[in-house]
Amino acid sequence: MFNPDILANFYGSENFYRYMGGVIFTDGVKFLMTNGAHWLCSDAMIACAMKPKLRQEEFVSISVTSVDTPAGGCKVAYTDGNGKTLHKQTYDSHELPCDLTFIYENKTFMLATER
């Protein structure tokens, strides 16, 4: 797993990577994928590429929030950036050391700090 302070180093991306469904992702997302959060990033990218409500949006904000349960679950909310919820997911357990926010904009999936 990673130290959450490292995420502050991602404020743009020098490289872009291709994922299924035509989704492009950034250096910050690649870092998370190689450091224990591949499951979360891939689920979110697939949802953005495949769910009709998300696919039709040019901008989606994705918030990952820990839930205080014995197994340490989390909730993922996909919104249009103006507070309108487009999709929700819940995970029973996870090992993320922090809450996260992603942006999906014009088929590019990134950390909010990389926008």
C-alpha cells in the first residue's frame, strides 16, 4: 500500500496510458494501480466507459469515501460535478489508506489533483 502524502506529487501527467473501452489514464492513476488500488481504478474506469449515464457525460467526479465498518468498507459516488449523483458503488472492505477523488473528463481518468 502507499503513503497518502505521495499523492500530492501528482499535479499533472507527463504520460498517458490506454485502458479498455477507450479510457486514457494518467501517471497518478498508474501509481495507484501499481500500489494496491488496481481494483478500485479498474472498476471506476470500467464504470465510466460502460455505464450509459456515465459514458454520456463529459465530466464526472468520483469520490471514494471510507465507511466505518469492521471490514473497512468504502462508498464510491459518481457525480456530474454539480452534486447530481449519476451512479453509486459500495465495497464491503478495502485497504486504502485515505479517501480519494478522481475526475473522468473527455475519456481521461485522473486524480483530481492532476486536472
